Amino acid sequence: MNDSVSYDTLIPNNVNLSSDRRLQRALEDWQPKFINWWRGSGPSDFLDREVYLRTAVGVESGKWAKFDFVKMPEYRWGILLAPQEEDRTIPFGEHKGEPVWQDVPGEYRGLLRRLLVIQGDTEPASVEQQRFLGHMAPSLFDMRNVFQVNVEEGRHLWAMVYLLHKYFGRDGREEAEMLLKRTSGNEDRPRILGAFNEQTPDWLSFFMFTSFTDRDGKMQLESLAQSGFDPLSRTCRFMVTEEGHHMFVGKSGVERILDRTCHMMNEAGVNDPADVGRIRDLKVMDLPMLQRKMNFHFSVTLDLFGSEISTNAANAFNSGIKGRFQETKIDDDHQLHNDSYPVMVLKDDKFSMEDVPAITALNARLIDDYIADCQTVVDAWNAVIMRHNIDFELVLPHRSFNRQQGMFTGAYVSPGGILLNEATWRAKQYDFLPSNEDLEYILSLMKPMTEPGKFAPWISPPKNGVGGKPGDFEYVRIAA
């Protein structure tokens, strides 16, 4: 296997696509449909602008990408798999120790197809949700970053479509068609998962989405990267490489918002973060509102994990299809026949920990891993606030807060984990979640800044440019 990417074909790839003419023709037939979808659902009104984007030229770590200006419809989307590991064996489940599969075992065909479709459906959904953000970008640097995220989500769609076409015949081709027909937020054909039908109407929402929801993507991809179906494992291992940039955009974006807010508070002599009126007069985002936005995005993302106790997750694990986060680093037998796992439950109006069979608690464990990963991000955000000597701390809400999926569905719980009755929840919900006033204020700040090196007044410049470029670099060539 040559790990460099072939760019002498219509579809860049490192899977020797030209050796399978039937598959190549099928994907070349799907490509113009993808481009039509991109033109109708991708970044609005910027498709003919040149954008400084990175394109993968290899899949090995290190210098795997190059940067150059390209018009987004001419971006070279392709099929990229991480290098194949010789003699790799299935690391978990009933098939543990057996050689990994290079084709789909017949008995797991339906399960694998469903996982590919769900993962594939999230990728174009993100692009659709972020379609209009270019019109309110706080800088050309940020505009370039959202477009980079968009084209890579498009490539991740290609990754799942390749697997569906190659390994699932007519069923796979039909599923690939449907990935372009569902639309985020559409009443008749919505995206499969709830969080991917939410709006992303402003840049704070985008930064929160890429901090939290893309982090769920990382957890899911890492779990699928353990798969005994080797083409899926290799696909997801490379996707995780690109997903890291998306999470960085979100994490650093919120850091820059916090830095600007705290700087302006200090400069104006505003010591109390609760003095929202004075802070908003400074045209920056107040810290209590940022907490409410975090509460929303974190809780909505937790719903993506599904039920904490899940026979579907158990079946995927036993089958060797989907492992745990960093499966090979876990010190157990990787089969879980007799293991238990502590899970938080709500019984008799009390939270408690209950040991349940580990094989059915896989989602609960993945949520624990996710929360721990999110906490490192929030710690970094709080470090920004501390550097400015502002007395305020962002706190992840309780895992049962505002849940619409899983065992806490319908429970009225405060962000601090206090059980409430419905009336109290209704009275206090806008202490916990963004109000219409909050959302309108955020939108009032969303005025574009398209002069190179200039930034909207509610966000600080980044510490470093992309690819070592200077601060006044024209990342998107706006002038016709």
C-alpha cells in the first residue's frame, strides 16, 4: 500500500481506486451529485472565492498536508485510509485475537451499514448547519477556519460513502444517495441525530459546536477505529487526524472570546461578571451567558451517545465492530464476560451509583470518557479567566441536565445536579439555558470583519496564524 495520495485521477485516493473500475464508475457517478449538494448546501455565496485551505497529500503523521489557495468547489475531496497494520488482530469482543476482516462478515452486515450511515449522516449535516457563518465572520482568519472545517466534513462524508459503495452493493449505493437527500432541520427529511438538526446561527454556537459536538465525533471515531472491520478502522484513524483541527478551532475560539471579554472588563473597571448591562455595553459576551451556552451545547451533545445502558452497543462490541475509547490501552480481558461498571442512575428521586454488567454499560463508559475530555477544555477556558483576575468559573453541567435521550430523559435537574419540580424548572430555565434575549444579543454582535488582520470587537486575535502566516494575511480573497 502506497500511503501517498494519488491526485492523477478524478477522485484523489490512496486505495488504488483505478484497479476497481466498477467501484470507480459508481463513485464518479456520485461525485457530481455531491458537488450539486455542496453548491446548494455548502458555504453560502463564497464558493467562487479563493480560500487558503489545507489538502491531505499523505496519511502518515507529520507533514501530511499542504496549504494553498483554492476555490471550494474545486477542492480535491478524496478517499484516504490510514496505513494498514500488518498482522493486526481484532482487539475485543467474541472474535478477539482473530485476524481483522478485510470484507464485511455476512452476519454483521446490517449492523455495520447502520453505523456507517449514522456516522456519514453527521458530516454533511455540520456543513448545512454552518452554511451562513461566512456572512458574519469576525475575521478572514476565522472565515478560513470554518471553510476548512466544512471541506473536511465533506471529505469525511466521502470516507463513509466509499465504504458503503465498496462493501454494501446496491444497499450501500442507495444509502449514499440518501446522505445527500436528508437535510439538517428539514421537517420531512431531517438528519438522523437530534443535535444535527439544531441551528448554528452565530459564531459562538459554532465554537461551542466544534468544542463539544465535534468532540463527541472524536469519541465515536476513536471507538470505530478499534473495529475488527479493518477498512473502517483505517478510515476512522485518519478522520481523527482531521477532527483534531475542528476541536482546536472551537476550543481556541472560546478562549479568544473569554480573553476579549475579560480584557474589556478590566479596562472598563467592571469587576462583577454579573453586571451584564455594563458588560454588554462594551460589545463583548458576558460570562454568565457563555455558561448558559455551554450548558446547552454540552447537554445536547450528551444526547448523541444514546442510552447509557444499551444492548445495541453490547452487540457491536461482542461482534468486534465497535470498541471502547482507546480500547487497546484498557487493562482488562477486552471481552467483559464477568465485568461490571459503575453507572449513575436516578431512582426514587435520588442519584446513586449502581454496578451493572460492563458489556451493557459501554455507552455510559464512553460518556464518562467524554466528560473527562471536556473537562480539560473547560479547565483551559478557566485559565484564561484566571489570568485576567476575574472572579468567575465555568462549570460543566451535571450529566442529567436538560437530557432528551438516555436514562435521564424528562428529569428536571439543575446544572448543579439538583432535582427540581417542573414548575421550578420552568421558572428558572433561562437561568440555565440561553434566553431569546441572549440569542438576539449574540446575533447583534455578528457583524462581518473582512479586512485582512482586523477582528470583530468581541473576539481577540489568535496567537498564531495558519501555516505560519503573518497577522494581516488575506486568508480569503474577498475582492473580486
